[in-house]
Amino acid sequence: MRLRRKRFFQTIASAACITVLVSGVAIVMWHIRENFIDDRITAQDLWENGSYQEIFDISGETLEEKPLDYEALVLRGFSAYQLALAQITAPDKAVYIEECIHSLRKATLVKNSGMEGAIQYVLGKAYYSKGAEYADLAVQSLEFAKQAGFFGDDMNEYLGIAYAALRDYPLSVAALTEALNSPRMEERLSDALLLSIANSYSAMDDFSMASAYLMRCIDTSKDDAAKRRARFALGDVYFRQEDYSAAEGQYTTILKDFGESAEAHYWLGEINAARNNMIRARAEWRRAVLVDPAHRSSRSRLALR
């Protein structure tokens, strides 16, 4: 049954809050009394049922008639972000992300409603999804949300990675550490946070702290892929410190625990080259090319085109 738009966007009339979920984080959408689509179904019902396409379409129809309708702009932006998360291909996702940003930025120009924190939070995550070149806008929006008193469970995680993209590693570490220590942090996210914190410390040449977080990931993670990434990162930390024995131990463990790896053989070659053992170094690079004939670094070391 096609839902009608009857009384979909009513004037804000009370302080009753409709709470919805965006990426697993409960946020206050806005203060509203009756946002009926028809006599039985409200905007809240659609949101809780995950009917984001319905909200997106109906808000779009409203905006065709009233381009500056604030509630429609916010609904359009929020639903566009949710739809972006559901897309399989990058181009399809990009279309919804652009619509999210366009709608929410326009909403901020229409009026202030006490929802600025929530809007900037979603804007920050939308900018983040566009890549490192938008990290400054992601940080700007997320910090605005914080100052407005809005806190999403994943806000510090996004802030930390965005700050790292801007090479502001102290602020990256601070935000990621706060995210990791959050009592609501999900266990499945802790591996990524440990690795991100370690990477930021490594970028600051604080190898002691980088090693500590990488070892924590190796010791506590139940995910083999995370352990593998941590060992590669730890090997890099040791290599940069010229602790070649420790670095070698990480790469040989990778080969033992996770099977053949062109990258591990490449770095074993680099370790042997640093020790001036070019025969063993070239042997490792050749093994890397056998595992992955397209491994560029190894091919370059062997002067292969």
C-alpha cells in the first residue's frame, strides 16, 4: 500500500523527542509531536522499521514543493546517509553521501533548532566517507558536534582517524584512546582502534608506545587478520629502530602462522640487505615474486620490469 504524505511534516509543537538509530548510535532526531504519513504510521515508525527509502522519497517530494522545509531537509539527509551505508558499489554510495551533505548543510542554513550537534555528527561521518582529502571537514563537523554537547559512541573513533589523515597525531592518539576506553566500545571494534593508535604513535616515532599497542592487539585479538596486520606493523616498528632480529621474528611468524606472503618475504629481503647479506636478500625477493608475480617492491629490487 503506497503511503500518503498526509500531515507528514507538521509544525514543531512540543519537546517530545523521537530517538532513532544511526550506525548503531542512538541520536535525538528532533523535537516533534506528530509526524504522520497517514493516520496510522509516523516517521518514527518508518525509521524504526528501517524504511529509509520511504523517508528519502517522501522527504524529496516535500522538498520539490518546499525547498527550504527544515524537517524534510533533515529527514532527507539522515535517510540518505543510511541508504549510503547499504550500497554495494562506491559510485552508488557516493550519490547518497552527496545528497546527505547537500541536505544537511542546507538545513543548517535554514534555521537553528537545537539539532545542530546531531546534524554535524552525521555530516562529519559523511565527509569522512569521502576520503582523506575531506578529513579537515570531517574534523570540523565532529568537533562542532562535541562542542554542541552531542556525543555518538563512534565519534572519537572517527575523529581519531580523521586527525591521523591530517597528520595531527597527538590529537589522533587522544581521540582514539578515548574511544578505546569508552565503556560502550564494542569488542569487535577494539582491534581496529588498537592498530590505529599504534599507527599514530609510530608516525610520531614513539616506538615504545606503538609496540605496546601492537602487542596488546596481538595478545588480545581473536581475529587472525588483525593479528597479521599487527605483526606487520610491529615488524615495521622494529625495522625502523634497526632491531633486525626482532623484525625478522615478526615476519617469520607471519609466514609460520598465516602462510605464504609476498610482503613478508620482501621485508625479510630488506632485513638481509640491511645486514649486507645480499645473497639471502635476493633469495627472499625472488620468493616474494614467486608468491606474487606482480609484487612491485620485490620486482624493483630484482630490477625486473
